[in-house]
Amino acid sequence: MKGQFVFASPAIALALLLATLAVFILGPVILIHMSPIIRVIFQLIAAVTIYDWIKNTVGPGILSLVISGILIYIFVIALPGLTAALWATYYVVGMGLASMFIWGFTIFSGKG
């Protein structure tokens, strides 16, 4: 054991990963429950995102309005904490994957 780096254990890395995820998942949930302004802004952004996604997937019409209304009621009005946590996790994972791809492209292209 002499000469080894003791602090580089997988348990510490896992604990740091879980702590980071907890901050990014619980942070938006705590913020939307503490501030009504942040909650309204988040609900507007989530409602527009859901409507736009459904309209682009199903097409314009009555069916897209009905599906959007149901999903907006469930995810924006009934479960805003769950939606905020999923939204934040989606963007954190997306940024992490994008940064890995950018890092990989710069390393393997010979410019990094």
C-alpha cells in the first residue's frame, strides 16, 4: 500500500457523483417551492415546451391541443416538482454528454 494514492477510491467518486446529482435534482425543486415567481416562470417554460413538442410531433389541430392540455395538466400543474427535477437532470446530462463529445473530438482530431 505504500506509495498509492489512498483518496482515489470509487466510493468517494460515487459519493461526489450522487451529491452533485442531488444538488441538480433537488435544487430546482426547492427553488420552485420557495419562490412563486420562479415557479410561474418554470411553469410557463414547461407548458410552452410541452405544447411545442406535441404540435411538432402530432401536427396542428384539435388532437394536439387535447394531448397538450392533458400533459400540461399532469406535468405542469399537478407535478411541478417532478417535472423540474426531470428537466434539470435532462439538461445536466445533455451538457455532460455534449462536453464529452467536444473533448473527444478535440483530442482525437489532433488539435487538443
